[in-house]
Amino acid sequence: MRITNYGHSCFGVSSAGRSILFDSFVTGNPLAKSIKVDTIPADLVLISHGHNDHVMDAEAILKRTGATLLSNFEIATWYGRKGVEKTVGMNLGGSTAFGEFRLKYVVALHSSELPDGSYGGNPGGFVVEGPEGAFHHAGDTAVTMDMRLLERHQLKFAFLPIGDHFTMGVKDAVLAAQVMGVKKVIGMHYDTFPPIAIDKVAAQEAFKKDGIELLLPAIGSTIEL
């Protein structure tokens, strides 16, 4: 799998000939000015919840690429009304197929409101199972007991928020990784705004103490896992 960091919680995953994009927020991110949104590839766009720092560029990307949107029912319906043609609305615990992939919408403990004030449905995260293994994108969340259930997916890695304040911080993210049974974590939702600035070296050391590798790829960079 090739993983590209577009900043904040926006990551692209390329696997089995498909481009999967999570939480498309780029143009509003002061740290992602080098990213050209109109070049980001997508066959499938996954949105964890409705906050603007997760959806700002979704409409433009969806209409440019013709990608399928997968999110909760309320968000999928909202984008359908905005002219997005291919939407899949889900709810917590549900799963669906997309080509060779199986996608499950799982619990996240947060809130969700769309940019116009509309109700954004239940926030969630995603478990993606495909030919190159399974992984988890947690969206915005606190650590939860439900994360224990994710261990059965034998996750190759997880995208976890580590910025604290609005989501879990480093300490709770380490606990989340432990209960999921993952040894590789890609950190997200940090440094974008002053309340979520972190000490990156200290964060990596905190994960390392528990035998977990915290990866913090630079915005615009691509890694392989």
C-alpha cells in the first residue's frame, strides 16, 4: 500500500489499483499550501464526520473525479442533494463492498455537524479490508472500549488522531493501538491549529516505549506499508 499525507486527517491510500481518500480537507489547512487539490486522485472518498476540517474539499474532489462517496447516511444524503452522483450512506456497524475491498463503518466518539449547520449524523471511523491487508482510519475520536473489537480484523496499521483537545491525545492513542493490536500507527489531526500542536519527538518516544512505531510522514510525502 502507498500512503500519501495531504495534511490533518486527509490521507490517500493506493492499493490494488484503487485510490481511496479519507477526510478531504486541504485548502483550509495552513500547513498544506503545497498540495494542489485538483491533482489528488480518488476512486472512493470516505468521510468520517461532517466537520469542515474533514469535508472542505470533498465536493470539488468528488465532482472532478467521479469518485464514490462513502459516509454515514446523513452526509451521503447531503452531498447527493449537492449534485454528487455516486453516494453510499451507511450507519455504525454496517459494511459494504467496493471492488476487492470490504469497508466497515465503526464507532467514533465525537460530534458531527455539516458546514451549513445541518445534522452530520453519527461520527465514525473505517475499517478497510483488501488484498494487501486491513487497516483502520479512526476519524476524530476519544479512546473507546469498542476499539477492542477491531483486533479481530488483524489490522496492518491504523490512522489515529494524536493532537488532543478535540480528540484523543498521544497517551490515549497509545492505549487505542494496544487494544486494537496494532504495532504501526500513522498519526493525524495534529499541529494544524494551535490547540492541537504536539511535540513530535516526545510522541514517537511515547509509542516506542510500548513497542509501537508512530509514523509522522511529512505533508505531501508518500510512504509504503
